[in-house]
Amino acid sequence: MEHRVSSGGALLHIAERGAPEGRAMLFLHGGLGALREMAPLAAEFPKARCLLMDTRGHGASSLGQGRLTYQHLADDAAAVISALGLERPLVIGHSDGGVIALELAARGPSLAGVVSIGGSVAPPPPQAAAKFFLPLTAEFWRNRFPEDVASYEAENPAPDFERLFDLVKALWLDGGPGNYPVGIERIALPVLILNGDADELVSRLETVALAEAIPSAALALIPYAGHMVHMEQSGLVAHAIRAMLDRLA
């Protein structure tokens, strides 16, 4: 089943999988990705009501106007939760999706909990920014991930990859007010901070520090896995999420 939800000038695309009467789980992909990246993990929960969302501008969701911020992307996710009538969903996000999940958690108790996979609450530190982020160009991304860009250009209602790339890169590097989540130390919801321990984009030290900053957080590091741990080791990631679900029951 497919859904469309309007939010802030964008039309968002959501795919529904699993059992309509099951626990609601909202899956949020990373920057310059699409909902299909979350499909292997969602498939581990056939008895849940799994909603996989294309972030604005990504996949089959339109971009709208203005810059991208994590605050606005969280507004979009909240609009989807409301429009689809999801009662206390578990929000599972990877990378940018993990940042969005933490922003939603910081806003209050309307969720069952959140899982942040390879997420963060600050721009990349200077060394990582200089090595991985600042040199990035749309041309590099096209050459490195040609199938992903081709899928985007085939699916998106108004594809403009160069514009999307510039907006997402700016999102990653923007440390100003109104972008990354604040107040995570006040989060009271159950939180699972998860990452691959070989992630070069969000280090294990950053991941541990993030978990330590949230009193209600549990921590899971998957050995030998990188930033795409949810695709590399979907079974192990699902096992950790099931342990969390057992405590929510």
C-alpha cells in the first residue's frame, strides 16, 4: 500500500508493509537515499505495521521550497504520524533519519520510542568534515552511486539532483540554531543508539557519547559493520530492536 501526505509545501511518499493491525513502526532513511534502503530491516518485522517514508526531495517525495533542516524534516515525519493515525509509533531512523528520530524524541512523549542508527546531534567534527564532507560534489555522488541517482531521477516527481545534493550537503554541515536537535539530555522516551563500530562517518566514540548524553538510552555497536549497518547486518540490527520492543510491551 502507498500513501501520500502533504507537509509544508511538499508531497511525501510513504510505503506501507507488514500487518495493518500490528505495532506501528516508522522507518526513516538517510540523506540522498530513499525508503528502499530501509526495506531489508522492515522485512524483519512482518507482524508490525511498517511505514517507510521518502524524506522530502528524496525518492518519490517532492522537495518543496527553501532550505532543508532537521527541524523541518521532523515536522514532515510528525505530519505523517498524524495523517496516518499512528498511535505511539516506534521511529527507526538511519543517519539523517536517526537525527530526525532524535528530534522527534526531544519534542515530547508521543512516541513509543526511537532507534537512531548512525545518527548524531551535531555537524561532523572538523577532521571528518575535511576528509569526507567538504570535498563532496554532486558529480562525485553520481559517479559513486549511479544506480541510486538513476532511481531518484526515475521516481521523483521533479528531479533536480544537483539542487537536492547542495541542500543535503548544507544540511549536514549546518551547525547553526534551528537545525540539529537540542535538549536530548531531557529525552525520557526509550531510545536505542545503534551503529556499526567501523563507521567512518560517525565514529564509535561519537556514538558512545551520544548514548551517554541521553539518560534513557541503550547502546548497541555491531562489530565490523560500517555506516550502512542496517543493510550490512539487518538481522543483528533487528535483534537489537526486538530486545527494545520486548521492554516496550
